[in-house]
Amino acid sequence: MLLNNSTTIVIALSAFCLVGCSGKPPATASAQIEPSHKTDSVDDPKPGAVIAPVATPATALEPPKAPPFMRPALAISRGQYFSWSAPASWTSSESMNGVDMKSADGKYSASSVLLAGNRGSNTPWSFLSQVLPLAGIAGLKKLSETSLPSMASGYPGLAWQVKSFETRYTDPTGKAKLGEFTVGILNAYGGYSAIVQAYAADPDAYDHAKTWLPVIAGSVKALNPNNIAGQQNVLPARNHPLDNSGLIASWHQKSLSEDRISLAQREGMMGYEKVKSEAGTTFNMPLETYDGTVGGYHNPTNPTEILKKAAPGD
């Protein structure tokens, strides 16, 4: 899904057991076995026979079970306005308003978009209903709605209204999709701004995809917050919504889908760890790909290389 301007969004987510014998220790190096009864069985030891000790093998440890599915490694990219992380095979489209990311087969997508300076007022669901059809999305249906905590805007008494919607729709190619849109709306001074983080997948892949697609949608970070959404073209003015560090900080410092990601983690989703290759490429690696035998992660593009933990700020 590609957003080219402030009115169009394209929404392209792991004893051994010792068995011993009890009894008194032998008086000599060889143990004399005295039969307790007579028998003609050839299996019974004869008097005076020396019984060699039998070693009991240790019980083999079971190998760790593979996870039910493996999430992809995410390569971190830097564009003109934003940085983001997505599988290396995905295509990404960046504008000053955000980033749209899509898998090569069109099965998965994720987006993060900021629109500032729109006239009038709006609500999260109304905003989606207005802009998605402009992107060629048809049959939008709300499956569930969740109100998330409001976010401070930097203005006394004004806050971002944040809601999350699980939806079903048909994409511009005619394929059915399940997706989640997290939308923040800030109404202020006769205008409004909107932040949208979204991800979608084919219906048969959605349950697995929603454990990692939110990480992609939430990875988009502004390189220079003052240059996104046309901020560099706005003349500063007192009490003007666009002259508001809180608006930009909302994008730069906090992911709108943070609560949703935390919920997924509590439900069993493992996290990602940021690591770096010798060549300087940074990856977000799913924890289930950690190789304990080498003490690290294998480089997805060069499996013989073990990635190093990235320093803060990388």
C-alpha cells in the first residue's frame, strides 16, 4: 500500500538417568553369586560364576522441538525520511508521509503513515472509511474495534484518540484480506492529523502473520521528524497544530500499536533482537532463530557468519 499524498493511503506481522544396583559392596574384586534356589534353567548363573558389571547407557536427551512456524528475519533499511525493518525480499515504498511494505507474492503487507494539516475534524473509523476506498480497497468490513489509551498531544486538554480495528476487505487486485488498522486522530484548532499503522495478510496466513507483522508496521521511525508530512514547508506559528513537538514526538518515540504488540507477546509471541553483520547491515532477528551452539544468530544472507549484538542507536 502506497501513500503518495495526504489524502491517499495504500495498505499494501524451542538426564541422563543412572540405573544402579543396591546392596552390600563386594568383599573382593569379583562378585560371588549364591543361588537362592536350585533350577535347571540355563539362564540361571552357576555357583561361582563371575558376573561382569553391565553398563547402563544414559538416556538420550530429546532434541528441542522446532517452533510451529518460523518468523522471518527483518533487515533494517534507511530511506530519505524514515528507517524501517522488513524481510529483505519485500519491496518498500517511501514518501514524506510514511512507508508501505509488501511481500513479493503479495501475501503480506504493512504500512505506517502520518497525515498532518487536514481541515475539519474526524474520528478513527470515519477516517479509514473515507481514505481506503480512494486506494482501491473495496468491501471494508469492521470485525472488531478496540479503544486504546489516549496519547498526549502536547496541548493542554487535547489528546490523540486511538483505536484499533480488525477488518476484512478486498485489495485493489481483487484478493480477500484480513488486516488490522491502528488509527490515531488529533483534532485541534480547526484541523486534524492522523497516524495509521496497519498490516494485512491472506486469510489463511493471518493468524501466524499477526505475531510478527505488527513489529514491521511499528518499526517505521522518522530520521528527521521536522521533515516528514511536509513539516519543512509549514511556517511556525504559535498555537498552530503543526508547530507542535508533541505531534511529531508521537511518531518519533511511540508506536501506536505498542499495546497490541504487548498483548501478542503476552499471548505467546516471542520478540526480536537487533544484531549487526561485519559489513554493517542491521537485522531484527526473531529470538527463535538463536543458535545456542554458536552463541548467536546466523546472517540470513551469509549463514556462516554469526551476527553481533547491535549497539544502541544502530
